[in-house]
Amino acid sequence: MARKRPKSLFSIKKILAACALLLLLIIGTGAGYALSLYQSTSEMVEESHQTSGRENETSDLRDQPVDPVEDNVSVLFIGVDNSEHRDQSQSRSDALLLATFNKDENSVKLLSIPRDSYTYIPEVGYSTKINHAHAFGGAEATIETVEQFMKVPVDYYVQMNFDAFVDVVNAIGGITYDVPYEFKESDSDDDKKAIHLYPGVQRLNGEEALAMARTRKHDSDLARGQRQQEILKAIVDKATSSSSVFKIDELVEAVGNHMETNLTFPEMRGFLSYGLDENVEIDTMQLDGSGGFGNNGAWYYYVNEENKLKIQETLQEHLELQSESQSNNLAEDDQNDNNVY
């Protein structure tokens, strides 16, 4: 069966805190505006909705469907560069962030997955960089790969392109960020070295924030993932601040034009409890490892297996997966790791 290729993405709790949370943040500012916003957001989500290709939209690692209103769930955020300057049929994920949400603890665990992580790709039956999965089979292949890599069900996905990221940051008036070093980076139109930033705390516009999130010329994939988490947190803080309240309609428009998700509008509203509580706990995690060349001469990020196992267990516990179901559903082995792309 032919797979329907998705559009694109790059964001995280932004969708939950500034796209779902936005519904109630605005209630106190006037019923007319709130109603208009509710309707526009509902229409945006409806237009952006895509299925994940799975039966009943349920992970194979689940015994039954889940609901974010009642259950602990996970969301995979996929950032894809599918600009007109790139080959659309070969678009790879440029950012992968897996978030788990625990209702009782009102907590979120956010894992950044290095794009060059070496792992098995079920879609093609051999191992290569994890970001290649998207080129092989879009969001569905990426979900399958992340599930076998982390042994954690992916209940929902949100995908956005770089245009959405730029538009969102611009819509909230930019973000404040401490740039660690001087660097030059391409912009969203692939104009080489169009962005030139210097060290220090400063306000970044959309293009500058994107360049900061993408660059890895002076450090590593691991540091890049940490920066992406920091930038996403900065976006969430700014998007949900009082200064951005009357800009939420702009956020809805910015996101809606470039988003794809299998979340329905009612499901998205199910995340409101996390955003409305100022005491929500967000714990960020990184996969330890080291870089090296494979037998084919390509460079890969080899994740430390002991560290990965600990993170797998942490995420499984955070989702409160039952041990019996866990052992039955997660029993498949990582296979063919000696075959490289």
C-alpha cells in the first residue's frame, strides 16, 4: 500500500502549550475573541490532520487506544527541511524530539534524538542514520523507527517545517537566547552564511533562532539537541506569556500553514492540563554516545547502549506501562545492525 507522504515540521511543546493551551489562556480577555480563536484553531487542526497509517491510530506497543485526557501518552516531534530548495522525495528529519506526558505527576519528559544516530530502519530492513527513515517512508516510517529504537510507543506525532518555526518565533516577537559563539549559517532559503551571529545574550528573530537550532559546526549533535530543547523552551515561555496573549491568532496561522499531525482537536485539548499548571515539570534528556565511521565510510552517532537502556526504562516508567504488556510488546530484538546504508 502506497504511503502518503507528509508535509513537514519542527517544534515541540509549542504545539501543546501555544496551540492547545491557547484555547483557555485567552478566555479571560473576552468571549468574542475567545470564540473566534477557538473556531480558527479547530479549523487549523482539522486542515492539518493526517493519519499515521496505523490501525485505529494505535501503536503496536499498546494493548488498546489511548486518550491524552485520561492516559499518559507520548508525542514525537519531527522537524523536516522540505523547502523548495531540497529534493522533496528525499527529505530527512532534521530534528527528532520524543516527549512523554504523565497525567498524575503533571510532568513531561523530553528526549532529543541525535539525527545521525545509528539504528535499524524497519521500513527498509537495515541499519543507518535514524533521520533517513523519513526519506524512506515519511512520518510512518519515522514513528516505526523511533519505536524500535527506544522501545516506547509513539502515540501521536506532530510535524512542521522550517517555515513554521520561523513564523512562530516572529509572531511572538522573537526570543531571548544566550548565543555561545560566533557563527555563520544558512537561512531557511538555503542562502549560505546569510545568518551571522555573535556571542552573548540577545533577541533572536525567526531566521536567527532557526540558525541557532540547526548549526553544529562548532560542537556536536548532542550539543545541538540541547540547544534545540533550550530554544523550544524559550518559545513556549514567550508564547504563553502575557505579552503574547493577543498574538495567539498569529501563532495559529503560523503553525496551521505548515503543520501535520494525527492529533484531533479534542485530543489536542487534552494537553491543556499540562500547560495551565505553572508547576508542570519538564525534564530534558540526552542520549550519550560517540561519533565514528561505519564500514561504508559514513559518519554515525553510536548511542551508548547502557545509557539508552536507562532512558528507555525511564520513559516506560513515566508512561506507567504495565510490565506484562511491556515484556510482550517490547520483546522484538534490534536486528541486522551490521548492515549499513
